[in-house]
Amino acid sequence: MTADQIASLLELAEAKKGEGGWLELGLHHLTLHTGYNGASLSLARIEGVKLVGPLVHARGPRGEIHVVRVEDVFAGSVEPLKEKGRKAGFV
């Protein structure tokens, strides 16, 4: 994947600049699909992304940070956050 393609994903996710160079995905989650040498890994529920040269730093909901090469990312998807909590009344 190219940096332009990742930028397109971040635009779709309405990413906003945050502290330390992170792009925060407030209302969306991002899933990055990566592959290297025949092995694949999906990084789901990404809440923050930072591009550092040829690397993508992806932060998950528990604060974990994954580091992958931009060239190893081959696809991504953007999902809206699900509503948390219960609605009042009977549904």
C-alpha cells in the first residue's frame, strides 16, 4: 500500500490530529490487513495512527501499539463505532 492509499483511509475515517503526531480516529475504527513472506496479520479496532517514515504505528483500544511497514499493508477498512450502553425503554 502506498502512503496516498493510507491517507485515503484516514480521510474516510475522519482522522483528526492529536498529541505527539498521532491521527485520532474518534468516531471510527480502522482495520489494517498486513502480509509479509506468506504470513498475514489483521490489526483490528485501531483508534490512532502515526506515520513515521516507512512505518505505520497503529494504536489499539487498550493502548497497545503495533508497528508495521507501509509496504506490508495491503488493505484496510473503516468502521463506525458501535453505540455503547443500553437504550432507555423497551426495544
